[in-house]
Amino acid sequence: MDHVGEKLAAYLHRELSGDEVSSIDNHLRECSSCRYELDEARFVERLAGNLGPTNAPEHLWERIDQRLGGGTTEQRMGLIRESPYWNPRRGPAFGVALIAVLGLFGLVYVALFSGESRYQASVTNQNSQTSNIGPVPTNVNATPDLNSNVNTNSNSNTNTLPASTDGFAVETLAGAPIIEGGSDRIGVGGLLETDGRSTARIAVADIGTVDVSPNSRVRLEETGKAEHRLSLERGKLHAKIFAPPRLFVVDTPSAKAVDLGCEYTLDVDKNGDSVLHVTGGWVALERDGRESVVPAGMMCKTRKGQGLGTPFSTEATEAFKKALDAFDFSRGGSTAVQAMVREAEFYDMFTLWHLLSRVSKEDRGVVYDALAQLVAPPAGVTREGILSKNKKMLDAWKVEIENAWFS
């Protein structure tokens, strides 16, 4: 199989034609190596995006001042001899500098993207034990796939990220949280419980933090190089994770939340139902082979014994959310679909796209028409194709919707 690594940068930055994007989409569905090379590229891009300018320390300015001999700005500038920007005698210096820069770039590129990277090694090991890896991202804005179903194995002897094998450190933020064992660390299998006046912060290895709200029970299920997993039995947590996709998971009684590089809150009530609210990045909710991937600015509900709901915008009207609840959990059917279509506004486009694959064939045309009014389907996407749930067309339209969502 020919790999597409040399095209992933252009794919990520929306520089390819529609046919090229479709071709790479198809390849990524079959090639785990290229999928994880794309994940690495996205991870590095997010890392670079967090870097910002900073002021030079005062002592550096003092040293510069001393080197220039003090004096006014005009006097200092007078010490710098004016000359043309380009001078033939500078050619060798420019050449040496260019070679040094290219060499440094090459070392970074090789370290991150060539050969079997540490994340690819993880996936290779996991793939030897499971084969249920589904489709991959088609979004060129570092968004995950809506249908992938990767089953990570925490017992795999992989080498992804450093991990603490003796549990996670816990910081008391308020009150007196109770940790099994009475220490300031929660061990594997251990429980952290807060009462009505207590809050705590869990340091998740070296990839982020989880703040635990009052009246919550959180258990550390496992921690290792391949996966860190908590379970939220009841209550609320706020996770802020910066790590490669699928390294951090939170189980609830009704679904599991799989981190895709994000920030979110997760609330579980006494019945085991949950509400996910994503404020940064993306989170995948998974249960029984089904998946809802929720981007920043959206929420999603789950019900114990009933499974996953459909993601919805935080800006959705109450009438829209009520109809969606009826569709997801109360067999609302066509009546609920019609109500959502009547209420749909611009930021309901992502919900409507999900519904294309979830409504009956009779209702799909109504949803198509409503969505087309919000985001026009791209060239090559036809009404007939969407009504027949053509995967290639659905994915192509999804790219347009994601671009509109984040624009």
C-alpha cells in the first residue's frame, strides 16, 4: 500500500482539490500508519499554536545597552553602519545560515514524522490485538472522525507517553476530599470522593488535569503508557487535557468519553445519565459500537440503558433541544424531526448532519433540505446520494460543515 505522508501537510491545511481529499480520505480509512502520522501532525500544530511572543528579560536589554556603550537611541543607531541589505561578501554567511536552518528542520521532521514513531508503535501493537478500527478524520481542521471506533488495549507494551504507574497526585482545592488509602495520591482501583463542600484536582500523569466538583465519586481505573482511564460514577468533573488523541478516557454508567485533545465538563446524575459540554477541541462519546463526536461549542446527552444522544449547539433554542431529546430518547420520530427542522438555525447545522444518518429514509429528505439552506452541499454531493447515505458524499459535506462551524 502506498502511503500519503507527503501530502498530509497540504491535506491538513486545505490545499488539495476535492478529488485529492477524497482519495486521501479513502486511504486513511485503511491505513493506520498514515492515520496516526496525521494525528501527530495535528498534535504538533496544536503545540505550536500554544506558543506565543514573550518579552526579553530586563538584564538582556542592560547587556545590549552596555555593548552599545550607552547614550541615546540616535547615538546607538549611529554605531550601526548603513549598508545594503544584500552584499556579495555576505553570500557564504547566508549559505551557512540556510544550511543550518534546513538541517535543524530536517532533524525535527525526522524525529517527529519519519519511521515508526512512538505513537505509530502504539497503534501497531494495538492493531495486532484488535481489528475494529473504523473510518478516520476527513476534517482538515484537526477534527476527528465521526465514525471511528478504536479499541485501545491498556495492557499493550507500547511506548507512547511517560506515565506514572503508582497513580495520580491529588490536590485539595476546598474542604476535605476523601481518597482511599488516605494519601495525597489516588492509586489504580482507588476512589476519590468529595462531599458538598469539597473539591479536588487530579494531575493526570503529565498530560493535563481533572477538577472534581462537590458530591462526586471518581475512580482511577488504569494508568499506563497506552491509556489513562478514570470512571465518573456520579457528580461532575472538568478535564483539561493536552495529549495525542485517545490517550485519556472517562467512563460513565451510560457511555465513555474519549479525549481527542480538548477541554470539557462531564456531569453524571444519580440515574447514571450524563451531559457532556465541550469548550475546547473535540470529545468522542462511545457506547456499543456507536459514536457521537462533539466539537467545542456543543453538548451531548447520554441515558443509561438508552445510549448516546445527538450533539447539539449550546446556542440551540429550547424548542430545538426539546425536539432533539424526544427524537433521541422518547421515540419522537417524524414529529420530532419536523419540529427540529422548523426551529433549525445556523449553528444547528452539525446536529442536522448527524441526523442524516440517524433518521428514517422518509425523513432524510426533509433534513437534507434544511441543512442545504444552512450550508450548501459541495460539488459532487447530490440529494439522491445523501438520501442513500453515500459515505463519500456525507464525508465531503461534513468537511464543508466543519469549515463553516469554525469560521
